[in-house]
Amino acid sequence: SRDDFAAARDLASDAFRSQVSLEQFIMIITGSYGFLLAGPDIVVSSCRGDATTVELQVDVYALEPVVMGYLLRRHDAGWAIDAAAVIGSVEGIRA
């Protein structure tokens, strides 16, 4: 639902939300990351960082398994996603 997209967008940094409207966010997710909408299994395969920045790698076991990279930064209100992208494929595995 639209509320789910709004809740997901709320996890992003203020900078992202100030540049990307809810409608644009919905188009980004459905157009480029639609595989996440099916509720695939995910595994955090790498997590490193410090008190202000964390880099996550997440294996997403969708129809075509991929590796997502996330950059999280600590802000006044807590942690927020500054960037997310598909950074590779999960080799040799099919969902």
C-alpha cells in the first residue's frame, strides 16, 4: 500500500527525502527494486562501520538473487539510509 512506501521512505536520510517525493520513491522502488516487494528472504552478509557510519551488504534471495549495499549514517533522530544499490549477484544460488 501507499502507507508501506511512505514508511519505507521514512527510513531514508533527510537529504534523500528532501530531494525525492513519495511519488518518485514509489517509481524508483517499483521500477528498479520491484523484487523487494515480493518479500524475498534476506541475509546480512557483511556489516562494518563505526559510531556514525555503517556499510551493510545484504544477500537478497529473489527470483534472481542479488547483493544489495546500504550506507547508513547516524543522525540526530537515529540511523537513516543514505544510499542503497544492487552491487552484485549471489553466485551459484537460485531462489
